Amino acid sequence: MAEALLWSELKARKLDGFKFVRQFPIGPYFADFLCREQRLVVEVDGAQHSDSAYDARRDQFMCAEGYSVIRFWNTGVIKDRAG
């Protein structure tokens, strides 16, 4: 649900004209959302991702590939998308 809500805010260049794509492969991983021109990965996660070693490896890989990674919690997206 949170991913769908955020996608409604990102698609069709609604965020300051930046183009985002959804579920984009980067190496062996998938980015929830990616702005290619800014090399920005946006992740939306539930509580099960708290302190996840897998997510840490994934972020390290993406950063090594030249991407910046930002994470939002599902609850934050649901309650405060504008923020």
C-alpha cells in the first residue's frame, strides 16, 4: 500500500519534474523507485527491514555503483507523504 501511495506522488514527473521508474534492476537487486538522472534510489520499507543485514549489503552495492539511497518507512509514507 505504501509503495502504491508513493508511486502516485512520483509518477508522471509530479515531483519537481524528475522522472522516476519503479522496480528498476541494479545488479542483482531491485530499486523500489529510481530517478536515473539524479542516480537516486528511493526505498519504502516495513518494520521487518529494521537493522537488516541484507538491506545494508544492498545499499552498499548501490552506493558503490554510484547511486544515493534514501529509505522511508511505510508508516511515514502513509501518514505524511508531503513531508
